[in-house]
Amino acid sequence: MNYLVLLRHGQSQWNLENKFTGFHDVDLTAEGEAEARKAGRLLKEAGISFDKVFSSTLTRANRTAEIALSEAGQGALFADMVRHDDLRERDYGDLTGLNKDETREKYGEEQVHIWRRSYDVQPPGGECLQDVVENRVRPYYKKNIEPHVESGENILIAAHGNSLRAMLIILGAETPETINEAEMPTGVPLVFEMENGKIVKRYFLDQPSIEEDEDDEFEEEDSATHGPCGCC
């Protein structure tokens, strides 16, 4: 058995300010740093040691990985961590930097909901989740990460709400129809126990585990922490 762990970055400054973040490079808040430290402690308590670490090219994901690995006693892995643009957050285009509540007031609740939650409708100048899945994360995962998982290595991916939601679809843990129900809280490791490249069990380290069977199917970010994904 081996582990694939997905870790969404800790709370960022623009999470705190309720802004669409996307590709914009913002740092963690003090709360985000604390979340990353807690993630590292949870990983250490679970006895999970990694062979390889992947992240995006954005500071908030990189610093989350660095802090968590240090807290877990695996800080030496950070120097060799693989960073790639394909694991960045969804591009929110013209919405980037806008306050979400003010955007709802300007464009209407229904339109903003469609931009944020539709699988295949892009916001102006940006990406939909389908773009993130098919154009970026799936090809990168298949070429660069999946071979390590299938060979039995323990892998950490420290990234973003939407690039990790894309991972859930790629892994078969969610579908385009169910993905909006999936939680991806900031700074909480989501563990997949793998056997021969197949998911055996999945669980957040601060929650009870869920056994997988043949019939089991497995956002950007209204919430900066727990609750339906506040992924922006």
C-alpha cells in the first residue's frame, strides 16, 4: 500500500479578503501558516513519509508545503519539490482581484454562481473547471505523477482548491456532476490509500476514514476553511 495525499494551501490573504485569486500570487495569512503547521503535525502523527512532492508555482502552495514538511520532520524534501504551472489555481480572468460579494451585486447572484460552479462555463477571460481538468491537470498528472503512484511511492501534491478538485475527477473520486459537493478545506490533508494504482480508502486526516467499494463514488472558495470549497 502507498499514499497519495492532496493538500490545499492554507488560508491566503485574498481568501481572507474574499477575493477571486486565481493565478495571482498572494502569500499565506498567519492563520494559513498555522493551518500548514497543523497539517504537518497530522502527517507526522499518521506516520506518512513522502518519496516525492509536487506543487504549483504559486507562493501560497509552496509555503504550505514547506511549512507542513518541516513540521512533519521531512523538511529536506522541500529542496527537491517539483513545481509546475499546470497545478496552479483556476484562472478567473476578469474576475481576478474582485471581491466576491461586490461581484454578485454587479453581475447578479445567478450569473456569478454559473461562473463559479458550472463545470464548462468560463468566466470572462478565464478558465472553467473543465479547462483545468483537461488542459492542465490531467495531462500533467498522467505524465509526471501517476507513474510514481503506480510504482508504489508516497506522493504529496500541495496545490489549490480547483486544481485539487480537478485531481478528484481525474482519480475517479468525483464526477463533473458531483464535484460541487466535494469539500477541499484549507490546510487539511486528504489521504488516498492506494493499492496497485487503485484507491482503497480515502479520508481527511482530521476526520474518520471511508472504505471504498465497487459501487462507491467518490470549490473555488466561499469558505476559507471547512465547508464547500472556497477555492478562489
